[in-house]
Amino acid sequence: MLNFLHLSYQHLHWRRPSPGGLPAAAPKGTIRIFISTPKGDLELLRAKPAHLAPGIPPVVFLHGGVGRVWVWHEYMRYPADHGVRSYAVSARGHGASWHPSFLQMLYVTTKRELANDFVAGIRAVQEWEGGEAVLVGHSSGGGLGQFILGEGDVSVKGLALLG
């Protein structure tokens, strides 16, 4: 059964959260990676298969509005069980990625800036894997995926849009 407790407003802050404490351990079967961007570090979750299926591109999951990498954990297990590497990216203000204040996130952060966060994650995955990925986007993650591709920011094997 999927755990929808990950979809909450507990990570919205009126001001920048104080640094301190490490995020909870990554779910079983995954590892957490951080990539650096000019604004701050972004969280990626990686599910690496025990046995790699050759010739199959990695999958990169893009979350929706109040999502984060954790919402994709159950979905990342299926590709990994079938030899496919999968990754999920948390945009700024989500999960363990860097957090602007709530008001900055609401009134100042642009679609382009959120797209740049996902582009940074996609490019990192494609550099590590040595080729194009397949994107899976939910809600605003799907919209940002379309925006990214429409702007020509990255080239991918495909895009799947979910609800």
C-alpha cells in the first residue's frame, strides 16, 4: 500500500528553516545524493538495481507541488527490480533540498527557477549515466517537464505525465 503521509504541508516555513540536524535516512534500497547549484544543494534519491539491464535508460521522477523525492520511493522500486536505475529530484523548498522562505517560495520563485532545479538534477543523472533519461512527472512536475523540454534545456528519451 502506498503511504500518502509524505504529502503534507509540514515542510513549508514562513522563514528560512534553521540549519541543523540531518534529514531522515533514505528509504531502504535507495541512497540520497546532493548536487550543488548556485542557489543551494538539491536532494536526489537513487534506486540502484542489483543487476543492471543493459541498454535501458535511467528514469528520473519529478514531483508535484508539495511533493519531494519520498513520494516516488514506491514507484522507484519497480524499475530497480527490473534492472533500471531510477532517480527522483527534490526542487528547492521541498524535501531535503535547500529552502527559501515560504513567502519567497510563494511570491518570488519563478517557474524558470523551479525548472532549473529539475534541469540540474536531470543533467547530473545524464552525466553519471552517460546518456539520456526518461522523465516521469506528476502534476506540476509534469508541467515543468514539458516546459524544460519545450525550452530545449535537456534532451531525453521520453516523458510520462501522471495526474
